[in-house]
Amino acid sequence: MTDALFNEELIRRYDTSGPRYTSYPTAVQFHEGFGEAEYRAAARATNAGGAPLSLYVHIPFCDTVCFYCACNKVVTKDRSRAGAYLDRVERELALQGGLFDGQRPVDQMHWGGGTPTFLSHGEMERLIEATARHFRLRDDDTGEYALEIDPREVGKDTLHLLRQLGFNRLSIGIQDLDPEVQRAVNRVQPDADTFGALDTARAEGFRSVSVDLMYGLPFQDRQRFARTLDRIIEAAPDRIAVFNYAHMPHYFKPQRRIREEDLPSPQEKLAILHETIDRLTGAGYVYIGMDHFARPDDELARAQADGTLHRNFQGYSTHATCDLVAIGATGIGQVGNTYSQNVRELDDYYAALDAGRLPVFRGLELTFDDRLRRAVITDLICHFQLDTARVSAQWGIDFDDYFAAERAALEPMAADGLVEREGAILRVREPGKLLIRNICMVFDAYLERAEGRHSRVI
């Protein structure tokens, strides 16, 4: 399978910059003409359908800065700052909860960051209690309730508490187990912390444990990263995300502390990727797409097999029908046919909520063309194929006429063996799976206007 997926010549030729398509249109297209009033109207309109909800809560605080990080975060040693933030989160939960029918269940919840485990145990309990006052949380463990943890921030009883609070999935940040790589990116994380957290999560009954790795970091090479992979495979997490480090110091200040001369060469980076695919697929993991692998019995793999896999701002998901409500500074939501984003800076976030306003500062209402292209891109990036006849019937178009220019743009990709058309089915072939972002970019009507704003695809 590795040789079929990994075609170095094609990867080099197609390795350009492009979106990750956690949304379409991407956040680059959000504008400040969409604000609080537009969001409120869109949120209320979704009550007629009664779809379940997904909650994302952003916890921005980190104890130390990881030099590779491109997330919205506040680096501080002052743990007391979380209290003032939670004061405003509670106000936002009340405002948001008032927009949605209280009978709509929360089928999915995710705490991201930053570092959610920056919070104390009491603050975690406070946040769940506040959420439950304004939204209908599942109390039977049927929801998909997940959070990201830093093993260095997990105390003896933290995972026990989180399980009692209703969380049943977690993601463990690792990136690399090699000590020199860890020092170079300012994330020194003992193996005992990492694997201790994984073992404790299993003992506490978490249903799915994912780990995050990253390739392209300083001092990495194929042999070193292979040792990390071997340790991870031995630990057998349910999901493994292997992210491509995108060195963009002009956008992300912490990355300026990474020396370019310490980064692996493009050739070595490709070798690391090849080794990663080889070892993970050889160990039985299913390549889901982009940078995600899962065990065959994991929900992601099952959803991909039965055609229900979805993709949103939280990455691959099994909850396609949920409206995504974002809470916290910089949170991005997807409600009805709209996207919205909260203000990024804490002072602005606090000021809005202190004034009784939702902190939405920009967003987008999708057009017919946006929604059609989103459906096409979602099918391709989740399932590696597209039924053009179904798209035509569902959207009331003639696919071949509507996408005539895109069909022409796909012809060179077909000649290169990335895609094939068999009747009404447009299928991504094995060499095209690693380059799925390139294939999706063919259907992106905004791409030229977003040039230079995205990371490289490999």
C-alpha cells in the first residue's frame, strides 16, 4: 500500500501551498460584514430543523510556548488568569444557549486550545456545570466528548475527573519523543508522562485515545522519527495524527526561534513521510486522509467505510448533522449555512461580553455555489470519490456542465494517475490520496484570492 500511496516524483511536482479544507469557503473569505446580528438570526433559524449541537470551547492558555505552534494562545505562568476568562465564557454560554432550543442535545463537545488542562480541577468542574446550565449535555455517555491534553499538565487524578465529567475521548500532544527534537521546539516531555497518560486514559475507560505527532521539525530524520513511530505503534492508540510542520515565521512569531538550518531538507522530510506511512499502514492503521490514521475498528475508519465521514473545523468527524457552536476567544462556528468567528484578543473578548454582546466579529453566509462546492470537496476529502450523478440530482444541476472548467483542470491529474472517472464516479486513485488537497483545490472558486495564505500540502 505504501508504494501505491507514496509517489515521490508526483509529490514533488504537486507540492504547492493550499487549504486544509476544515471549511469551504476557508476562513480567509470571512468578512466583518457578518457580525452578531447575522449570527443571531442564523442560530435561531436552525431551531426549526432541530439538529443536534456540537460545542467547541477554546481554552487559550499555555504554561510554556512550543516554538512550532500556530494556534491562538496566551502563554502565562499565572494560573489565576483562567478565572477571569471563565467568567466571560459563562456569559457567552448563557448568550449562546438562549439562541438554541433547549431540547437540542449536544452530541459532540470538544475543549481545545491552547491547553485545556491548564485549568484546575475546580475550574474544569465549573466549566462543565456552566455548560450544562445552558445546553442539554448527554448524561448517558453516548455523546462524543473530547479534549486535548498536555501530559505534562495532567495530575494524578485529572483523567479520572475528566471521565467523571463526561469526557470519553482525548487527544495527547506528543510531536516527537526524541529529546534533541523536543529541546529544539521547547517541548520537553518525558516518556513517562506521555505513556502514563495514555495508560491512565485506558484504565479510566476513555473510548478513544488519539496522539498528535509532527514531521519536519528541527533535527528530525528518518531514523529518529522511526524510533518515535515504533514506540507509538507499541502503545497502540486508536488514532494517530501526523501533521506536517509548516515553517511560516512571518505569520507565527514563536517559529522565529526555530533555525531554518536545523530543519530537515525537503528530501529528508519526504523520507520521514514515506517511513511514517510505511510503518503505520504496516501496523494495521487505516489511512483516513490528510494526516490522519486510525485503527480499523475506530469510529473514523468505520464512518469512512460506510460513507458518513465528515470534516469541519475540528478535523475529521462522525457528526455531519450537528450545528457547531464555538465558545471562547477566536472560536470558529458553523451554524446553518453560515460560518462565524469570535474576536481573537482577550481584551476584545472580555469587552464584548462585559457589554452583553456576543463576541462574533466576522463570518460568512454561504451562497448556493459555496454549498455545492463544499459538498463536492467534503466527499473527495472524506471518501476519496464523488458520485457526480448523485450531486446533479441533489443540487439540481448538470455536474459536467456546471463544472466544465474543473473537469478540464482534472485531466492532467488523471494523466498522472491521481484521479479516474468511471461513469458517474470520480475516484481518487492511491497516488492521489496524499495529494487530496490539490484535487480539492480544483473545485475551490476562491483559491487565487487566497494565494500565499496557506501551508504546503506535503
